Amino acid sequence: MIHQFELPIIETLQSWGASMQPFWKAVTILGDETFYLLFMPLVYWCVNTLAGLRIGIMLLLSASTNSFFKIIFKSPRPYWLSDKIKPGAFHDSFGLPSGHAQNSAAVWGWTAKENDKTVATWILSIMIFLIGLSRIFLGVHFISDVLLGWAIGAVSVSLFAHYSKNIGRNLLKLSLSKKLLLTALGALLMILLPALVKLISNAWQVPAEWVALAGEIDPMNLKGALTTAGVWFGMLAGFSILLHQKGVLQSHLGSWQKLVRFLIGIVGVFALYAGLGKLFQMEMGLLSMVLRFIRYSLIGFWVSWWSPLLFQKFGIGQIEPHQPEQVK
């Protein structure tokens, strides 16, 4: 088994780089969900709204496929198999493929394409490499987890670059009701696919040796799928409604207004993220799942719809009708 070959390598890397653990923990933050909650809205509100939307879509598609592959492969993390490996973080999900590696390759890879500058491409490429490497040094992923994550992320960027332009143009021609229906169907698919795999794998049990080292884990849960589906629905439905009602936020306009937009907007994001997280933290079965979907849908609505309306009302943002030629 390849894991038995990789375990001593990870043990050796950890022993060599013990003093570097704080560095790897800092690097891995660049691939965390919380960091993306800062970055995507920053681009959406203050740099280029359409580019921010595309980056958000890239992240959500990557996160969704990652959750799906994890629940199919059911692969352990290194510290679930060896007490010699000291985890730099604790995770409840399966290991293969690495979500940090895949999402960083997808998000930062697509950001490099949006920026289209050689220096930015090199910097972001190094960032992708270091984020993946950090997962190995922190003992939370095997080398194979990271390699597969990078590969899927790279393929995702390539496919998105090839098809997104035509898909975007076709979607613009649809009525609002059809856009909302497609958005809802996409969110439903993001939940149904892993749910079906979970149903088929109903007899599967977490090995006792994993629990002995990792503690109580529930890697078959659907939290990741519900999170991604919720943000997908809220963000794309909100963008479609605003586009139909008024147009697109002109994020490139303003100077100090950009800073104010970001500060107001991000306060709203974390109020929903942390506030509703506390409110909805009780485990109530199906109701908890529904509440989780609602929580992340509201975050998506805030980023793409409600906050731009608030910016315009406060005079720190401007919404103008969308011009089709702006689609890249």
C-alpha cells in the first residue's frame, strides 16, 4: 500500500523541519476557507466584480468535486495511521485528494489567469506549491493526496478556461427564472452526489485504528457539501437577481470608497459566518443540515446582492447595467 511507503517519508520530513512548523501553519492559512472568505469578496467588491464572481465559481466547483472525491476514496490522513506523525491541524474529513492543494491550484491558478502577468503567475505558482507542501509537513496529508489535489485543480482551471466564456454568454440570454432554476439545480446536485455515495456506503465503518489515533471522527458527514451548495446558491442567485434588477457593481470605481466597501462588507460576512454559526451549532439532524445550507446561502446573498445594494445606498458604490461585451 502506497501509504506505508509514504509514512516514513512524512515522519522524516517532520523530524527535519520541526522548527519550521510555525511557518507551515502560516502558509496553510492561505488555503483555508476563512482566507477565501476574505479574498473572493475583496476582488468582487473592490477590484473586478466579474473576476471575483469567476474566482468564487472556481472555488465552489473545486470544493464540491473535492468533497465528492473524498467520500468516494475514503482515504485516511497520515496521523490517523501513525502515532509518530504529529498533526499540525485536526480534520474530520478524508484525506484524498487534498482540499488545500486542489482548491489552491484552482483558486490561485485561476487568479493568475485573471491577472495575466508573468510576475503574478510565478508568485501564485510558488504559493500553490508551498500550500501543498505545508499539508505534508503538518502531517495532515500524504504526498499522493497533494499530488492528486494539484492535478484536479489544474484540470479544473483548464476546463473552466475552455468553457466558461461560452457558458457565460449563454446564461446571460436566459430569463431570471431560468437562471435561478439552474442555480438551484446546481446546488441540489452538489448535495445529492455525495449523499448518494454515502447511502451506497451505508455499511462502511470508520476503522477502529483510525479512531484510536484521530479521535472521534465522522468523515462521511455532508457538512462540506452543504456549505458549498449554500454559498453556490446564494452567490449565483444573488448575482442573477441584482443583474436583473439593476446591473453589476462597478467595483473598480472609487479610492477610499473601496476600503469602506470592504470593511462594511466583510463585517457582514463574518457576522453571518460566526453569528449564525453560534445560533445554528446544535446538532438536530435534518434540521441542522437545512440550517447550515441557509446560513451559507445568506453569506452568498450578502456578498453578491445585498451588500452592493447597501454600498449604493450609502454612496460608496455604483451599480450599472451590465454590458455583454464585458464577459471574457
